[in-house]
Amino acid sequence: MKKKTGATGPSAAKRRKSLAPRKAAPQRASAAKQSAPVPRLPVAPNDAKPTIRRLRTQLARALKRIEELQAHADTDFLLDIPNRRGFERELHRSIGYIKRYHASGALIVLDVDRLKPINDAFGHAAGDQVLKAIVATLSRQVRSSDVVGRLGGDEFALLLWNMNETDARTKAASLEQAVDRLSFTFRGRNVIVGASAGVAILGPHAEAGRALEEADSAMYVRKAQRRHEM
């Protein structure tokens, strides 16, 4: 009897391959990997701390100076009241408030009479004295919530809250009278000034530019009336 010989051919090769030990698969990295350490900010050496403190102090001073300059940009340096830019900004803000909350207010533009002759005859220092006295007088005639500003030269503006037209015109007349009562003595001469005031009412449809034009026009009409009254 013939001995069986080992199987040959492709099928035998497959069986031998399947019986061969398999290589172990590489282990997978753990799912919960440790997070990378957060880099630390470098700590300033001791010799740098005085420099940092000095720079911080300089920065604080610079910021304070910027605030001061911004405030001065809206303030008349002589009279310490809002200048035209500051007053117009306050007028825009106030009109926005009036429209939103259905409030009321009035704008009065007041022009000082006979200031130029005082400057020409006695110098600008005398004119400055007159302007300061007028601002003090106007401020005494209004409430702390009202605003007195200088539009330029001898022209002022007042923003008055909760005023109807009758009250506003009465207030304008009283402001004229208060300025008319002022008197000054320069080089032994008694000098008086005057003022003419125009009114614009601020309501829900008010606009800052139009209100200023309206009050300014009314002021010139009033100035012409006062010339005929004298």
C-alpha cells in the first residue's frame, strides 16, 4: 500500500498559513490621554518690577490727562461752562430724552448788547469781567438741572427743562431784565450792558440744528425790538 504523501498545492499552502501564529496588533494608545501641560507665563524678574510699576503709573497719568483734554474740548476755558461743542452735544442728548420719554423743554439764545464797545474802550479784560458777571447772573436764574452754555463771543444759550411756551417766554424776559440790571465801573466810568433773548420750544419733533436756528432768529427779532424801545 502506498503511503499518503503530504498535501501539496495552493489549498495546502492556505492551511499552513492559517495555522501560522498571528502577529500581535500594536496596542492602541489609551483614549484618555493626558492633556498637554499649560505653558506658564514667564514671571518678571525682580529687577523688572520697578519698571512695570513706573510704566503703570505713567499710563494712569496719560489716561487722566486724556480725560482732562476731552473735558476741556467741551468747556469754555474762561467761563467754565459748556462751549458750543459741549452745549450742542448736551442739546442732542436732551432732545433724544425728550422724544423718548415725551418730556418738554425750551431753548433760549441770549445775545449780550454793547459788549464790543466795552472791549474797544476798556480792553478785553473788562469784557471778560462782564462775561463772567453775566454767566453768574444767568446761573442764578436757572435750576441746577438746566444748562448754560456759550455759543461764542457774546452769545449764550440756555437749555431749560419742563417749560411750556408761556413759561419759556416769561423766563427769557426775566433773564433780559437780570442782565439789564448789571452795572460796571471801568476807569471811573459807569458802564451798563443789556441782553436780547429768543426762544424755541423743544418737543417730540424737535431737532437740534433747527431749534438753534429758530431761537437765534427770535433773538435777532427781539434785539431789533429793544433798539426801538430805547
